Amino acid sequence: MVVRGLLTNQVPDLLHRSRTSQLVDLEPLGLEHPDRRRYEAGSWRAIASVLPKREVGPDDVFLDLGCGAGRQLLVAARRYRFARVIGVDIAPSLVEAARDNVSKLGARSAPVEVVQADVLQYDIPEDVSVVFMFNPFNGDIFRGVVAKLLAHPRPLRIVYAHPWEERVLLDTGRVRPIRATTVGHFDVRLYELDPLGAHEGAGK
């Protein structure tokens, strides 16, 4: 099983000429926080396990919050028809690694932007329609991000791997689960978030 896990995670890195498999603790980077999780790349199959290609069109925009070294950015840009792909991470060294990894994408891939920012200070672009998170933060940070998602003007699909804070999403009353599966050792779930005011309008 260990060998299979190594092959599953590292062979794609070799094929893509990328480096996304490392584990990175935030304490040596001076970014330790009780609500932040260390960087660990999600499975290469995490997005595809719950979001089929046919459900993504050229008007969709992908956002990875806590993108780390950019593994899911590579998947989103290569596999899907996203108009563009965005990654956000607070760690400058991980942002640099992600930018290096996505620089190897071919011309047929979606354009990718990697932003170095605190997610609580980052303004989510209005055209974003798919958000990915691999348990990058918990607690107050997660709740702050959920507040930003609830204020988003467009319907959102959220792919949440290792969904530690799922209850926070569901308790909003505006997020509903669509699909769930297990990839490797982690659960991966897809949710839909209704845009602001959708429920108010339905009751009138």
C-alpha cells in the first residue's frame, strides 16, 4: 500500500516535471497559526472523483484556497475547460513553487494565476464558480472564508477534501452536499452554494 501511494502521488510529478509531493510545516516559515494546517498535496484524483469534466464549461473559473505547491492547479488547468485557474497561498516559498510548477504547463492548458495572500484578506473574483480546499485551515479562518463564499454573487460548487469543517458549511443553510467519495485516506465531497438572496426570492 505504501508503494502504491508513492506511485500514485509521485509518478504524475515525474510526468508533469513538477514538484508537489513534499510536506511543509508552517512553523519554520514563521506562519504557524492554530487554525492553519501544514501543506500536504491532495490526491491527483481529488477533483475528478466528484466533479466530472462534462460539468465544467468555458465560463467556469477555478479557485484553490491554500494551493500550496499547486498540484490541484495543474489538474484543473490540464483536465478541465476552465476559463482560468487561480491559486492562493500565504507562504511565499509555496507560491514560488506553485508558479514554477504551473510554468511547465503547455499552451493548451487554462491560464493559471498564483497569488500570495492571506485568504482572509483576499477578494474572491466575482467570476469564480468552483472552489477547492484540501483542509487548509480550520476554526476562525475557515469561518471567515465561508463568510466570503456566502457573499459571492455567483452560484458556487465547493470541492472539499478531508472536510474537517463540513458542519460549518452545512449550518449556513445555503450549502447542500452533492457527491461524496473516498480517495486514498481522505474523504472528498462536492457541495453547491446558492448565491446571496436565492432563498429569499424563492419564498416570495
